[in-house]
Amino acid sequence: MQNVVTHFPGHGTLFEEKYLEGRAKGKAEGKAEAILHALRVRGIAVSDEVRERITTCTDLDTLTTWFDRSLTVSKAEDLFADETPTP
């Protein structure tokens, strides 16, 4: 059996790219779950539309902002305050 040299990390290999994509996706999913959990624990109802928006977001900065807001908002829709809706 041959040894496979990937030159991982930092060489832009396909293996590295897929690994990093999976890692980022996992982080985003974790943040989304944390947001939904915080809202659930606080007794705040989450509509299907809001749940979909949270779970499909892949931007970690946005998810972090939403998580911070999830600790203080009075309704789930307030997570998206000051954001321009995308058409």
C-alpha cells in the first residue's frame, strides 16, 4: 500500500479544501442550533420561515450576531433587525 502525501494543511489540495468546507459547515450548523436552543429555552416561538433562515445561513459572522441577539430579543423576528431583506 502506498503512502498518500496530501501536503495538508496550507497547500490548497482538494482534500484540504473539502476538509475546510466541512469544518465551516459544521460550525455554521452548530451556531444555528445554538440560536434555536437559546430561543427555545427562553420560550420564544420560532416560525418555519425564521427557522429556515437560521438553518440555511452559512455566514459565521451573521450567525454570531444572531446568537448574541437570541439572548435578549422578545420575538424571533427581532434577530434580523437592521438587516435589509434580500429579494
